[in-house]
Amino acid sequence: MATAAEQWVLVEMVQALYEAPAYHLILEGILILWIIRLLFSKTYKLQERSDLTVKEKEELIEEWQPEPLVPPISKDHPALNYNIVSGPPSHNIVVNGKECINFASFNFLGLLDNPRVKVTALASLKKYGVGTCGPRGFYGTFDVHLDLEDRLAKFMKTEEAIIYSYGFATIASAIPAYSKRGDIVFVDRAACFAIQKGLQASRSDIKLFKHNDMADLERLLKEQEIEDQKNPRKARVTRRFIVVEGLYMNTGTICPLPELIDDIDLISANMENSLASIGGFCCGRSFVIDHQRLSGQGYCFSASLPPLLAAAAIEALNIMEENPGIFAVLKEKCKRIHKALQGISGLKVVGEALSPAFHLQLEESTGSREKDVKLLQEIVNQCMDRSIALTQARYLEKEEKCLPPPSIRVVVTVEQTEEELEKAASTIKEVAQAVLL
């Protein structure tokens, strides 16, 4: 009985062998030959060599030169020669021991040194201590965090908000929380470095459109529509996002949102400018925001925002709501200095008249980025000697997706008087003329 069963199995194997495709038999034959070769091949031995003498070892050690851990950097690199600030970087700032009018810090609404904000922060410091020593999910959620999120959601007129303890990490964490490998993101070429890092972390397919060019964005969308028609099955599972900035810090221009889209799923901002605090927030519909509480890396793994900074941000919101006219004041001052800086010989103003942060670029480059940077830095230095604090815009040149030209960044705040705005404009004009001509 067993013998008959074995014979039947053998017959089935032979029959299957005859019915198998030719390529299948060839592949199995190659695998069998390879296994036989591995079984009977001789093991190799390391090449024998004589031991080195002590003298030879010492000579080799002396000749060996390790590769540098980082590339060599010149001693005059800006990162190694920073300015030292003494006291709060508010309306007047003390830089390297010299008092100047501050046109460099993003203290747009002048709240950084506001007495009400400082009193509130001090009271919070006494109540909660300095830091939190834990992420939001691990005893790092304080009642003041929830209060701030609720206030931000109401101020932005959205369902819910989430706060991060680091401004850069906010959008850099939010983007990869939603967009994954295989998804498509349409993004403005002038997007800031934090957005670039978020896109890189998402590993999505990135499609760049010309800065603030809605026609170019429409072209990319139509091209993608054609691609989707070729593979509708893939298109059904591919998510698409559009990422833009409200105020582009690299260009000083404002996004034409009304031309772009009617419904915005997510708004991300930092609290390090107008609110004069630290960190950032995202706001939108509840189901969108709640997803970040599980997937936003900066939220899940970083220590939460110190309570004193959350309390300071709440008080800053109180001041903004009590004094809505502060925004109109800032707008007028932006227009005033923007107009006053027109016609500087050798420099051009880059940015919109309504922007509180804009740039001064060389009308004509020298052909060398290093020389352009040195020229602009000389203008900054001479302005500081005349009590006007400015700064160059800084970039990680080797990592920027679309590296902007060198520029001097000018920041306008509500605290600057008309006389100070005029002084800054005239000083920049005079210094630029002396340096560039």
C-alpha cells in the first residue's frame, strides 16, 4: 500500500516536471548548480603576509592623516563671529556694548518687553517653575497649555489648536504627520527652511512652482491631472497637498491666498514674532489637529512649552484683542519706511509695502556670493556704528532647496517712531552710497 502511494507521488512529480514552463526548469537548474558549487568549493584564506616591524608600524602611524570630522571653516565665518546682545532685544537694543535702534528682531508688535506680559510671565514662573521636564503625553500637559490652545483656536476662528515648544519644529513636524511617501506636495519655491525640512522628512513627491505664481501652480495641477488619468487606480490612493507661507520670510512678500484656495485645512504659525514668546501652533478642524497629537514628532517627543511662556502668549493675545488698532499702526509704519528706502543707489527693496520684514539686495551682484555678503555686511556694520541695528539674512547655503540671494533684512515694529524710521532710511542710504560707489 505504501509502495503504491510512493509510486503515485513519483508519477505526479514527473508529470509536474513535464508540465512546468521551460523558464521555471532553467531557473531551478541554475539554483541547483549554484548550491552544488557552494557545497564543494574550497574556503578561501586571507592573503598571508609577514608581520610588520615596530619601526614600520611607527612610520605608518606617522604618515596616517585622519579625515576632518567637519569641513574647514574660515575664522571670519558669521557663525563664529556673532553679535552679543545685552538686555532685552526690544525697541532699543544693546549690541556688543553699543545701544542701537532695533531693526533686526521680529518683535513686530513690541510685546517682548511689555510690562503686562512680564508681570504675567513672572507670576507663572512662581506658580509652575521654569520648565516642564516632559512631553505633553508624559506629565508635560499643564492647564495653561490647554488655556493657550483654546485661546488660539478662538483667535484664529478655528475648532482646535495645538502648541509646540519650538517654532521651527512646528511646521517641520506637521507636514510629515499628514504627507507620506507617495503623496504629492505642491510648494512655493520660496518656502522657508522649516517647510523644506518638513517636506524632506515626509519623503513625498515634491513639485515646486514659481514664487507666488498661481498660473504656474495651475500648470502643475493640470499636468498632474493628466498623469492621474493614466493611472486612476494609483490616483485614488494618492493624497495631494499645497503648502504656502502667509508672509514669506525669504522674500518679504505676501501669499495671494484669495487666488489660491477657498478652504484651508491647516494653519501653522510660530509664537516667536508677534506674540514675543517661544514655540509655534497649528490650528484647524478638530479631527485634523488631533492627528498631530499622535503623529507630530515635535509635539510627542519634545518637552512641552514652559508654562511661563504659555502664560506670556496668552497675555499677548489679550493685548492684541484689546488693541486691534495696533495692526493698522504697524501697517502704516511698514508703508512709510518701505517708501523711504526706494531709490537707494546700488540696493533694491525686495518685499511688499505691507510686510513688516523685507530685504535689501544688491542691484547688481559682483558675481561672487562671498563678495556680495562682505559688501552687505560692511553696510550692516557701518549702520550699527551709527546706532541702527540691522542683520543679514542667514541661510544654510548647501542645504537650501532654492538659495535666495544675499540680503540685509529690515524689520519694522510698532515701537519705532516716525523720526527713527526716517533716521534709519537716511542712514542706510548714506552708508550704501559710501560702500557701493
